[in-house]
Amino acid sequence: MSQTAQICKLFGGFALLTLFQANILQGQTAPNRYWVQFNGKESSELVAGHSTPYSLNSPEYFLSERSIQRRERQSISITAHDLPIAPTYVEAIAEIEELDVILKSKWFNAVTVRVRDTTFDVESLLELPMVSAVKSVLQTGSKRPPVIEAMNEPQARMGMDNASTYGQGWEPLAQLNGQWLHGMGFRGEGMWIAILDAGFEHADHLPIFQRMRDEGRMRIGLDAMNSQDELFAHHKHGTSVLGTIAGSLEDSLIGTAPEGTYWLYRTEDAYSEFLIEEDYWVVAAEHADSLGVDLINTSLGYSQFDDSTMNHVYDDLNGITTRISRATSWAAEKGILCVTSAGNSGSSPWHFITAPADANGILAVGAVNSSGEHAAFSGWGPTADGRVKPDVMALGVEAAYPFADGSIRRGNGTSFSSPILCGAAACLWQAFPETTAQELRSAIIASAHLADTPNDSMGFGIPDMRNAFKILDKAGAGQWEENPADNDLLLFPNPSPGGTARWIYSGTEAPDAWRILNSRGQLMAEGHLPEWTTPSGHHQGWVSNTPQRAGVYLFQLINGGRVLTTRTWILNQ
């Protein structure tokens, strides 16, 4: 066997490795899909005879309002890089009878074409003045059966102590101290998260996603492979990944961001491994960017392919050589927090991370077990240019995920650690919506337990979302829990601009209810409280069904009908 095609999808403790005889494949097949690179995008740069209707003065024609606002909020300029390909360029290629244009990438100013006539000389495209390069990305006749993962049998192990509601989702959340964010009501609401993966088999009817579907938070991005209405078919890897972050099935599995809005993209071909899959990813990422997503999770990685001439080498892991890594870095530059698996090659001859984990400005996530120890399969750093990788770590050994039959199983892989961390990051960003993606990334890295002494296996270590909150907090709420001074109740934000009150209480009795009174002592709102205890032994929570009119109110915590504490709370609307 002369080649190993490696997919960064890992269950049951070992990497998915499929062996091929590359020389046989190459002898029986011929390339039929090619990457075609163009010159120029703005009107002033286009070759003679070509034009474009797109202008930086009118970004609303190629970016959504949400995407534009994300850039404005983070002081990111819209540049020629955001412009679509000149339509006349695409038309010139599409008019060639022997070709079909199947993918378009505005970031790379390129198209992927399918050759319908094997006698056509693809190199002749270089004679067109706007074409600068042509490269093979796929061979025909190389389809293989879908990769079947080796998975552990279903296990009934549940969560811990008073977190049984979370079921098997408690362990990965608590390892990141993400339960502190959930206890404050930050569960991903309002955050848009794109999942770029293989198929999402049965996700359209599994009970664990019922709440998300009912609330309209499962959104269709696109199938970059153009397999019509088959986003919810082909493969269950995407379903498993989605469940770790978005799942909401009480007493079984609640994910790390169960209230986020999810855009689903199919980019991974489970039947083969060629460079074109990086092209699929780029098209999906561009689409997600144009919609205005906040985060992208990629539980995929690329190093070696079914055609060895396409293989990456370690020196390519510099953040700028592979297409998928360049595109991931670009997505980060556009204000998206990109989270990707570090890869499952730690115990294989490859050993290192896989693309796009080498990208700049992202979070590449390795895998640890429940004790916080590096998983043997988790890919190592550094990058070829000497940067620390992976960036951070999360649970990837015996991580709970939903299987396609509705059961909750456990498996191994950085495919799990990436979405687990991505969900926690989304909750943290919800708490600080005005922060930038790079400020968020920096806070998460700085909060990790090896932040001062990173290494090649664990990077900066396991993040602590409570500490990351403290790093980002400008009002002091993050520091209050360790130094409560004379205040037994902290309300924040106070004044509140949106009607949600979040609180930390240092008293010895756990409150079971809350109430809000107006300045005349009249009851305005009340309700019961779930039990959330912080690592410091304090109590915490949040309420959102508060008075709608701006004013000064009294907020009280109650136990058995007795008032435990009262604080003034100001509501601005």
C-alpha cells in the first residue's frame, strides 16, 4: 500500500484510515475536475472586454446586513477580497462546451470546473487572458463505499450531582467551566453558528434536535456538493458533531450551546478524499460569511488524499499554503471565530495537526480525556512556521454524541472536542456581544491552564470560561465572586439595557424564587429559580421575564417565602 487517505473523523478510539493503492487508481482514472484561477476583481483590474456590476460602494448586493454589521462592529473593512467574481469571467468559462462550472470562490477569485469531454485539453484554459492557473482537484472512477466509523456501544453514564438534567453533556461543559456561563443564562441565544461537515443523517427528525427545529434555529446553509435535498443523508458524522454543541434532550444530552442558531453545510465527501473537498469547504465558508454567521465549526482535517500527488506535507502547515487553511484565516479576518479540530493523527506516522488547524487567528482544538490528559490520537504541533498548535483542548475521549438511531453513545476524536469548545465560546460571546472575534479568541487562550507554559501536545491547555469571562469583563462582575466585600448579591448588568437580570448571591441559603417590586412596593414580576451553584459555592442565575418599562426597581431573592436579600435594579429600555 503506497498511500493513506486520512479523514479527521474519529470514533471509538482510533482514526478512520482507508488504504488505497494509488498507482492503481491513477492508472485506471483521469482527472475531471479542475481549479481555475482568475486575475483581477475590481473593474480597474479586469482584463479587456470584461466587466463587473459589483462595487465596494454597494456591499449590500453581495453581503447580508448581518454580515456587514458584524464587520462594522469589529471595525473590519470590506475590501476587494469580498467582491464576487466578475460574472463575465464565469460566463467565458461556462460557454466552453466541454466544461461545467460547479463551484465558485470569490475569496480565491476562482472556479472549479467539471470536464465532460475527456479529449479536452484543460491546459488550453491558460490561453485565456483572465486565467492564471489550472490545477487538478479530483479524479473520476475513484468512488469507494462510505467510511463506516467504529463506535463504542451505547453507555448509560450520566452527568454529575445536580446537573443530571444535562445528562452526558455535563462532563464536557463542566471541564471548561462552561456551566458557569449557562448558570448566568448564556446558552448561545442569538449566536449564529455554521457547522461545516459531512451529512447530517436523520438530524431533521431526531428528538434531540426537536426544540431547535420547533424554534426555527436549524437552518439550511447549502450542500456544496450539490446533491439536491440530501443534506440530511449520506453520513452521520455531522449529526454527531451537531449533537455535542446543539443537542437539547433533558436527562440525556444537552450540548454546550443549546440555544444557538445553526446553519448546516455539507462539505465532506465520505466516499472519497480529494483536494476538491477543500474547495467545497471554501464555498460553504463564503456562503456562511455572507449570511453573517458568528462562528464556524470544522470537525474535518486534510493531509493525505486518494491521489498521492495531491498530498500535503508538514511544511505546508504554515497557515498560508493549503487552500482550506488560507480560507479559514480569511474567515477569521472577517470577524468570524473559526474553531476546528486539531486532527486525529497523534499516534499515526503523520503525527501532526491537519489543515486547517494550522490557520492563523483561529482556535484549533485538541482532545483530552475526562482527567484533562492529552489523548494519544490528538494531533501535535507546532505549525511548520513554529506557532503553538493546537491552541486549546476540550473533551474528546468518551465524549457523548447522538447516534443516528436516537441513542446517546460515546466516542473519541477531535471531531467532538472542536464543537464542544465552539459552543462554550458562543456562550461567552453572547455575554460580551460587542467584543471582537479576536478578543474572544485571546481571552479563551489566556484563560487556559497552560497559558504561561504552552507545549506541542496541549497547546495553551484547557480553557476556563469563568476566567475568560473575567478577562473580558469591564464592569467588574467577573472579579466580584472571589471578593464579595459587603455585597451578598450582585446584579449585572445594572443598569440593564435589555430586561434580563443576572445575579450572584454569596449567602448560605439557596434562593428558590425571585420577585421584582416597583418603587411603591408593588409586585411587578416573580418566578421560581433553578439551582445553580458556582465553583466558589455561591448561587447564581438569571431572569428574563422582567418589567418592560424603564425605571428603578427592587430585586429580591426568596427562600420559602422569606426575603433573603434586596437590591436596587435599574432598567433602561
